[in-house]
Amino acid sequence: MKSPYFIFIFLFTIFCQGQTQLTMEKISSAYKLSKSGDYKKAADQIAVLKKSASPKDSLYSILIGISVDVNMKAYNYHAAINNMEELLVLMPDEEQTCLTNIACCSRYLDDTDKNIAISKKIVKKYPDNEIVYGNLANTYNYLKQYDKALEVLNGRPGKHFYTEDFQYAQAYFGLKQYGKAKEYIEKYLAYENNDKSRNIGAGPIGEYIAHKLAAQIYNALGNKDKSCNSITKAAQLAADQKVLENFNAMPEKVKAQKLAKDKIAEVSELGKLKAQYCK
């Protein structure tokens, strides 16, 4: 799969050739403002440039692509979805990537109905999509619909994607099938430990959450030593990554979302679980 912001890079390299230097300077200026974190100025520049561009002009697609970048980084997920829906019309060949990103943004907004509907559409139309199965299973696990999560994961054609082991573990844990949960969380952690090049700890799952789940599984199986070791590792990783501090530094509109509240509660629970598992 291409990265969420591939559209800007793709369009910039393909379409910018032949644009005037002044136009390229303005486009570059808006993008640099986004990269520096000044999203307000970037958005203002984009709005001005859009007024002078026709939707039929390649420049217009470039600007929408930059808008995706700005809105995603600024946590403006509603606006990012609007951008992606516009790009679906402008770039129908990139439907798969646009739909995948819309589904992800919907998940961030806790619009699970939209997330599921779009993800199912992707599965049906693009069964070889690498990440949609794990994303859809993640939503079902979040909703505690563990049987549906397993149905999605088991329906994936071909070799499964590595992060799906975490979703399997979570689903089996929710179903109280702790032996199967242990099998999959250990597979996931073994992969993590053997492939640091993927920088998994900084990703959407994060090592600390995987170790927390491992601790809960070991505790359910009565393995006190492993549950203590795993929850200690989870707490240390969360502290090293400054997870709670980063959540608290997010804009209030983001922290007010249910998904963010759940994540903050999840991290805050680590200390309580450590006291429980290590006594």
C-alpha cells in the first residue's frame, strides 16, 4: 500500500513539470509550512491557490493532495475525508488508497459504521489490499465483536500481514481462548523483536500495547512471572515513548474523541495492572 500522503508526492512529481517557477514556489511554500507545523498558514495559502485553479487543472489535484497532508497532520479528519472524497472524483484510478484512508479517518472519528462499510467495500473490490483486513478486524475487536474479527482475518486470501497476529491475539483473548491468544501474541512479539527496521513501536499498535496484551493473556493463564515481566515491559516502553505526554499534548478536539479517551485510559491503566500482576 502507498502511504497516506503519497498523493501529494505522486502528483507533485508527475504534474509539476511544466508549471511556472512562481507556481511551483507557491506550492512548495504551502507544503513546507505544513511540514514545519504551521497548518493554519498552509491552509490559508492552499485556499488562495485553489481559487485560481480549475478542478480540471492538474494544479488543483496537487492542492487537494496538500490539503490531505495538512488536515491529517492537524487532526482535521472531517476535512481530510472531504479532500479524499474529492480526490476520488479527480483520480478514480487511486480509489483503493483514497478509500483506505477514508476508512482510517472514519475510525479516528469513531464512525465505526462508515469504517466498516468502506472497509467491506475495499475487501470486496480489492481483496489483495495488504492492510484492510487488519484494520477491519481492529474495528470489530474495538466493538468487542470478536467472532466477526476472526471471520475477517480468516477470510484473507494468501499470506496474512504481520500486524494481523496482534488482532488474532486480541480476538482470541476476548473470546477467552487464552491458549490461541498466547500463540498469536508471541508470534507478533517475535516478529517485532526480529524486525526493528519497521519501527513498529512507533506505529498504530505500539510495542507497549502488545506487551500489555501479553501480560493480560499470561495472567489469565496463571503465569505470574511472565505477566509481571510483560506488564513491566509495557509500562517502561510507554514511559520511554512518552505516550501519555503525547496524548495530553494533542488538541482538545482530538482528546475529546472517544478513541483518544480510550487510548489515554488504556495507557493510564498500566500502573494499576503492574501493581496487580507483580504483587
